[in-house]
Amino acid sequence: MSAARTHPLISMATVAFHLAGTFALPIVVGLVAALFLEVSQVAETAPTLLLFTVVFLFPVFLMQLVGIVRKTRIEVAQLRAERRERGEPIALGFERWMEVLARHAAVITPRGYSLLFAGLVFLVAALGFQWGDLGLVATMGLLLFYGVVGVTSFLSAFLVRGFAREAERRRANVRREMSPAVVLSGEPGEERFHLIGVPVPPGYHLLVEDVLPDELGTETRHVIGAGVRTQEAIVSGKLRRSPRGLYRLGPATIGYQDVLGLTRVSVAAVASCELKVLPRFRPLEIVEPPRSKHQSPDVVVRPHRFPQEDFFRFREYARGDDTRRIHWKLSVRAGRLTLRMPESREQSVRTVVLVLDAFLPGRGTGDDAVGLADVLDALVETWVSLAAELVDRGDAVTLVAAVDDGRGGLRIESVSGRAPRTRWQDLGARARWQDRFDLPALLESVGPATDGVAVSARFDAPPPLPFQGQRFTWIYRKPEEALGPPEPGFWTVYLGGAGLGTRLLAMIRLPFPVGSDENTLGARWRRYRYERARYDARQRLRARVRRGAQSVVAALIARGDAVYTLEPGPVAHRLVGVSAGRGGVM
């Protein structure tokens, strides 16, 4: 799991806005104001204004343009070197190129734009009211803005080049790690950055930022004071949540921000690491297992030493037989020791394939899987816990699932029940919703087996029979229960209430502390889009449930398979028997 990429069109719009918009905006505003306002008193200053534009604004624009090109080339070279070391193709692609270019073009912060827009508003107001003092204030604000932008643009190229040169000589380094790198679900974790030899020039702060996956509920943002050279500094932060999964963190953005907060320079995008959160083993409570009319019980049912629902035959006792099977009443009548033997023998060792079914066709690896992490977590915990249960009984178990291949791709992997249980957990941590491998592909990857178990929360009908002639058992999480009760309307969820007063208050209040960049319109718009995408994904899944997911249990029973429904709990998971089928694994 990692942060989503920015669309190339958004990156291109960002570059155009930060370059052309910043420097063309004052001229456009001045021309429009001249058309509608009385500017005869300041008309004689037009040559001075033009000279100011040529001498001051144009060089600042040129410095920023050159700095952006230079910084982009340096970072692209670094990214290609990292890819070459990992043995990956060095071509970045248009999307990544535009993402790097947009990051270096975004020099001005929301606070800087606030100063620019305030200066322009004051300038128009001064022309409209013919208020010279207000015009002076507006001019001073604009001079401050473009002065800071010019200085930052000039220094940024040297800062980036200096950082790259020191990094090549291994005098400067930014290293990122998770402590510990592998944790159990719910355990605390800490993110650390080791900064060695990174200079912080006077008048600037060093920023370390990254957008972490939303499941972790944490943001990476560290600030190191101005005028300090970090020979060896360590900054860290605790993770608020640690749900099961494999998380790729980074690269983090290393940059400088002036003390006024008007500009920000991205120096490099470095320092990546991984966090692996393993699933926990949960006790399994088997409630009301179905009574089977067949001689072979399903896998979930714990086998009894003496079958109670079976036909028996009798034979004479022989040396070495189990004396607990002696039928004493019949022995007295027959005058010899007689054993009671079941006609069907229980298998002492069964070959079981335990499949994690995380197949969600259509847009399963995209938006429709948003918000289903807790459902998959419960499936994975049941999957590994059931494997432990079967291995303890003496069964030969193979766990199989479609998991992350370590590079962001997907592949089918299996592990033997004889392997260390941490291997099972590692497989479970890398499992994810996917739309590529359905159950037949997973089963074919491990070959034939006596019995099969699928831990599933399918939203669609199961594949057609047969599964290699196996007896099959389903541990099924009903989608309507997994999704929970229907949500109210989006605006009620987003604004935190249905009342008019609550909505108005939510719209005008700041969601973050005063002065935070997250309070800007752009940040709030991105948050709205994210919450809207999650809500729409949930509604699409509910529509799939209404279209037929409720009949999946009936389809499984009609196949003749043993079916158990899964009811996750905070401590133990319950498996409630629904149908015995033809005899399955449990």
C-alpha cells in the first residue's frame, strides 16, 4: 500500500499555474482594473510599472524557470541511479516526469499565495477608492512576495545541487526506517529519519514530509530550525494505527521553507522504507457445527475419537487392539472379547488446501476496494488461525493466496503448514484485494488435494464446479454484514451531522489549527474528493450486494459444499455452521 500517483493533467496544470499564473496575474489584474476604474491619476506611472516588470518580475520568473529545470534534471538523475541499483528499468515515464516537474514548480506556499492575492486586492481597492496609502501597502506586500520568491528561486538551484553533490560524496544522507520494521497488528510503531550532513541555511527551515497511507492514520512532517547544520540528527514520530498489511513509505520530500512561510523548495525525494504488519492468530469458536449425514465430516468439525453417527461392525479381539473399543455386553454374551469397529475410518492425516479468496472482479484493485481493509483483515486472521487449528490436529495443510510480489505486482504464493508460522503471517500481511486470480487459478497452482477450504467474502457468485474433485468447505463473511448498516447521505457523513446548524458550522470552521496549510481551499478540496471517493466506493459495493451477493450463500449450499459463516470479534472469531454439504475439510 502506498500513496496514489498524481494524474499527469493535474501535474501539467500545476506547472502552468505556478509559472505563468504567478507572474502574469499582477499584469492581468492591472489591465482589467484600468478598464473599469479611474486610473488617470496613476497613468503617468505606467512607464515605471513597465520598467519594474522588466527589471524585477522577469528576472525572478527566469530564475524560477531555470531553477525548476535544473532541480528536475538532478532528481531524475537520482531516481534513475536508484532504479539502476535495484535492477529496474531506468525510464521514468511521462507521469513520473510531470510529477517531479510539478513538485519543483510549486515553490510558493498557500501562505505566499494569500499574500499575493491580498496585495492584488488592496491594489485594486486603492485604485477604486483612490487611496494612496492602501496602494503603498499593496505595493510593499507585492515587493516582499516577489523578493522572497526571487531569493528562494536563486538559492534553490544551489541548494539542490549542493545536496546532490554531498550525497554523491556520501557526506550528506537522509535515511528512513521503521522501528520495528515488522510488527503485529495493533502494536505500536515508530518512524525515524536519520539526517547526516544536511545543511540548513539562515532564514530557512528544513522540512521532511510524506503522505502516508490513510490506513496508518498518521502524517509525516518534521521541521528542523534555521541556521543549523545537521551533522547527525534524528527525528521520529509514532504511528497512530497499525492495521495488517504491507506499506511502502516514501520517498519523502526533503525541502526548505523560508521563515515567513511564503516559499518552499523541494530539494529531493528520497528516504523510502517498508512497514510490514503481520496478522494475529485469533481463537476460533465453532458454533453449532452442522450434523452430517455423510460418513466423512467437514474440515471445521473437530473429529471425535469415537464416531457417534456411524454404522459399526464387530470382530474378535486380537493382541494389540485398542481395549477402549471392546464391547463388554456383547463380549459377555458371546463368551469372547469382541471389538466394535466403525465401518468408515477417520483419516488420521488429511491433505488440505487453505485458500484466501480476496477476489473482487471489476474495479477490485481500484476504488471499489477502498474501505474494505477491515474485511480483508478479518479474513486473513481467520485464514492463519484455521491453518494453526488444522496443523495442530495433524493435517497436512498448504496455505495459498494472491499476494504482493514485493515490487507492487501480484502473484500466487503458497506455503506449507510445516513452515514456521511467521511465514504464514508474512503471506497474510502481503495479501490484498485483487481482480486477477480467482479460486480455480489459486487451486491449480498447488495441485490436487483431498480437501479444500476457502476463506471468502465474495460479492459475486462462486466459480462453477468442480474444484479438482475436492470436498470443499467455505468460511464465508456475508457482504451485507461486512459492510455494516447503510450510511446516511454523503453530506451528513462529511459534515458530521444532518442539522442545518451543524452543517453551517462545519463549513465555516477550520478543520485544523489556525495557520495550518491543511486549512487552505486546495487541501480541503483534496480531502473532499478523497472522502467522496470512499463514500461512492461503499455505495457501489452495496449496489452489488443488492444485485445478488445475498444469494451467494444459497449458491454455495446448492453446490453441495460445507458452509460456515464468519462472525469476527475483537478477541475470537466465530464460525457458525450453515450446511454440512457432502462433507468438507473442517
